[in-house]
Amino acid sequence: MNIKLIPVIEIFRSSDNIKSPEKGPYWLYPDEWERYSDQCLAEHGFSELTPYTKGCSFYEIAKINDAHLLLQIEYKTKNYSLDEIYPLDGGYILNVNGEDVLYPQCCGDLADIEGWIDLSNGNNHSFWQGHPCPAINITQDRIRFNLRSELPQGESFVPTPPKDEFEIDRLALKLAVNQVVKELHSFAEKLNYMNTNEQLGFENLSKLLIGDNF
């Protein structure tokens, strides 16, 4: 079983000057939503950003250049006190055998890696990747995700998942988690370098934007 956890951040801007597409959701009308997103982002200084999938607002941390990252850092930190600064919105896309089976949901962020670490160690009590959140059952070294049960009224997974239920190998997940933790440490170094280079003035920017262990 080939498992990947892909770290992404959400970059979204709106504009009073640009009309949003009349049709949705974005995964059914990706061209319209990508044009809209590109136009809105351009008004805020972004250019030539490539989303994880067409029309969505998730971007892989490994593919975001310094100029765009700085814009997002300023968006998350400028004019906010320290206790008002939270980790970067987004989280981790779970890919199993080449198929994206679970995306970060509303209110997910990079600090959710802690829940994935615990899950890879056989503990699902702290798992969170935004809401709605799947029901999870661990049996020995198998982890079963149920995206139908315990779904709050009026909520649904975005985008529509290819499967309502699936099972993964815990040890394969652990390998994926170890890899993404390495990526996050590299990303943390990049954030702290930019903090110094751009004289942003934070004591530990990576801790603020990724989580306490970075």
C-alpha cells in the first residue's frame, strides 16, 4: 500500500471587482473557478500559482515560491497580536495508491499534523483535519475511515470523496507521516529564514504558523 500525506496551505482572496462563478462546486466547474481564483489572487499580488487540483484553493508548500509565501505570512500576521496568530490554513491530503481520498476540511491547518502523528501510532483520540471529520476505527495495524457516520447535519466532505469508507495500513501511514514531518522541518527553516531576512520580528515564526513542535 502506497500512502502519501501531502502538506498544503489554503490561499484564498476575494474581490468586490470580480464576480464569482454562478455554478459550483469548484470540482465540477474547475475552469470557471480557477479563472475566478487567479483573477482575485492577482489583485492581491499573486501570479502564476498552481493549485493542487484545478479550481481549488490548496497549494503544496513545496511549490510555493518565497514571494507568494511572504504575502501569505503577512496576510496571517500583519496587524495581529501574537495570541491572534494561528497556524496556516490547510492541512494534509491523504493519498492512497495514487488516489486522493481525504482533503483538509473547514478550519483545518498545518498544526493538524499532530493528529496524524498520533493516528500513525495507533491513537485516534486527537485526530482532526477540520470539520466534518471522519469516524475512525483502529484494529491492530489497520485504520478504517468512515466518512458517512457521525456526519453533522448540513455538512459534507469537500470535495466529494471517491469512497465513503476505506482502510489503510498503519505502518504505511507511519512512513508517510515521517516523510511529511521532514518536509515540515524544512518548511520551518524556510519560514524562520524569511522572518530574519525580511525583518518580520518574530521570535519563532515556524512555531506560530506550523505548530508547537516546529
